[in-house]
Amino acid sequence: MYRLAMHPLPDSLGTMQRVLILNGPNLNLLGRREPEVYGSMTLAELEASCARWGGELGIEVSTFQSNHEGALIDTLHSSEVDGIVFNPGAFTHYSYALHDAIAAISPPTVEVHLSNVKQREAWRRTSVVSDACVYSIYGRGAEGYRAALRHLHHRSESPPTTIAYGTDPDHVGDLRIPQGAGPHRVAVLIHGGFWRDHWTRDLMDGAAADLVSHGFATWNIEYRRVGNGGGWPATLEDVGHAIDHLSEIAPQHDLDLDDVTVIGHSAGGHLAHWAAGRQSLPEGAPGSSPRVVSSRTIGLAPVFDLAAAHERNLGDGAVESFLRRGPGDQRYSLASPHHLQPLAGEQHIVHGSGDEAVPIELSLDSGIPVVVLEGVDHFALIDPSHQAWAAVVDLLD
Ligand code: DQA
């Protein structure tokens, strides 16, 4: 089945004005096809949602679905768009022809999968198209398409340079440099998602792009997560290495390492405050002996106390999956900022009283000054279009 539909908008903003939503084989059956894996939304509903989400970003969305590899290749070749969101279905796992088609064209392409392909059959864990794509999102259902549109939008608004700080595909960070002469103040961004693999650094794209406009160089880091080789100790080691890598790239990019703010959201807030306690860790503990020490830490709805978070079963057992140990184990004291004293530099927390993912009590019990935002929810804190974000920027000025 070939379908091509346009959803025009009156006026588009920014340089990411037209995006093609491209879906591959069997996705025409969405809604009826294994709904326990792919959800109950039909393709038509998904495409209508994408048109709406695009509209919110000033993006005009066009859509195409085919079960035929050649038709997908022809569409990639002839697409006159600024970006592409592509779910290649099962072709993902073996179509070098699609890889080459994506590599051959200029619009940036984001790979999207509804299901968590990394947690299913072994053959689904391989993607032969990822290399040709600027970013990959999986396991977030239809919301993954929305995240892909946002990623394309922020990428065009403020283009990042992705830099490797290690050998794993997740050992990367996105560096953005503000206009004007250095040395530049630095903001390290650490995304959340209960340390689980399907949540990645695009969560912090909007915050990063906004901070660049406020004159910060931003370093939006990725790290291995539970489900892709992370958890104790790899997640902690990666975050330490990613922050320390600033000392390698500082000279080239004129970064001021005496003015480094680490901003983490949710589980990333845990990692941000933990990073401020790295110099208090015993030698040999994951993340010990830091080379870059931050001057300021801002936790946005952080999971500050891992034992308390475990007790409240936050993220449905997320702490135990992360540490692979029950409470009382030494890992809690080495990984929880609650136990690490002193924490280096200024510590701040911003938390909304309407947060249902990480209750504000965790922050109120932290001993750190908390900016309480009445009625604000979990994700508003990293949304630059929400007034809650202004409270975060205030702390930086
Ligand atoms: C999929 C995952 C693929 O492995 C599968 O073949 C699909 C859909 C997803 O969206 O989760 O058809 O791309």
C-alpha cells in the first residue's frame, strides 16, 4: 500500500520547516498488529498526532508508508524536506540499501521504533541504519515520534557536535558552543529516565539549545543505562568520564573549567549531585578521583536519596534495577548523593509540587535549598517554553 498525505500549516518557524514521517513494512497494520507490543494507535492516528506535534514546533509534516523497500528508497531520494523521521520496521535489521539511501541524501534522519528493540529477540538488537541516522529513539511508543520531531527542531535551532568520550556507542556527548568570544561558561546536562535504556539525551535538547542562547557552552552527555550495559557500576563510570572529558576538549573550544554547572533532571539529577560527591568517594569506587570538579550543581526533581526512592518504589523498582542490590548494600552509600559528603560547589534543587514521578519530599529531605514550584509537574522543568524553566535559568544568572 502506498500512501502520501500532506498536512499543511500556514506559517512555519525556524529552519526545520518540513519533515517527512516515513514508516516501513507492517506499520500499516498498527492498532491491529500485536497491540501489546506496538500499542493500540492506528497508523492514521499516529500520522495525525505527528502533524499536530509538528504544528506545535512550526513544522509541516508529510507522511508516507510502504511495505516495499524500493518504494521507501525512492521516497528518501525524492523527498524535499528538511528532516526525516523514519521507522524502517524489520528492514532496520538487514537493509543495507536503506542505510545507503539515508546516507546518500542530505536531510538529517532520525530512526524511530515504537517497541524497545534492545530488549526483544537478539536479531532486533542490530540496526544497520543507525550509522546513517543522526539519532535513534526506541521503546517510547508513539511518543518516540514526537521526541524525534523535537530533536530535529532543536538540532536545527542550535546544531550540536557529537563527540565521543570513550569506545561504547553511548560514550558520547553533544557539544554546543555559544556565539561570541570565550572562555565560555559550561553547563553539563544529564538526562533522566530512571537510568533505563530507552530514555536518552534528546530529553535535554531543549534545555541545551536554550542555555546556548544564554551564553553557555553545553555538554549534553549520554551514558550506558540499565538494559544496554549500564547500571552499577558502568552508568556511574560513564558519567564521571563524560564530565572529565571536558578537560580534553576545553582548550580547543575555549571552555572555562572554573565555571562548570552540572544540571541533571530526575535520575540525571541523582547523577548530577552524585558527581559533585565524587571527590568524597573512596579510591577505587566507580567514578572516584575526578579530574573536573563542578562549581555548581542544579538538580531538577532529582532522585536524591536512593534508599528513600527504593522504599517508595519509584519507577517501579528502578533503584534496584540500577544498583542490582537491595537496600542496605554498600552500593547505596557509594551511589547516593545523600551519603556523599561534602558535595563540591554550590548545590541547588528545583522541584515542582505537582511532580508525580519523583515526589517533592525527596528534595525537601535532602538538606539542600529547594526552589519549590507550585503545581509544576516533572517534565515542565526541562521545557524551555514553560515558565518553570525560567526558575532554572535564574539560578544560573
Ligand atoms: C519496529 C521494530 C522492528 O523490529 C519491527 O520489525 C517493526 C517495528 C518498532 O517500531 O518497534 O516492524 O520498528
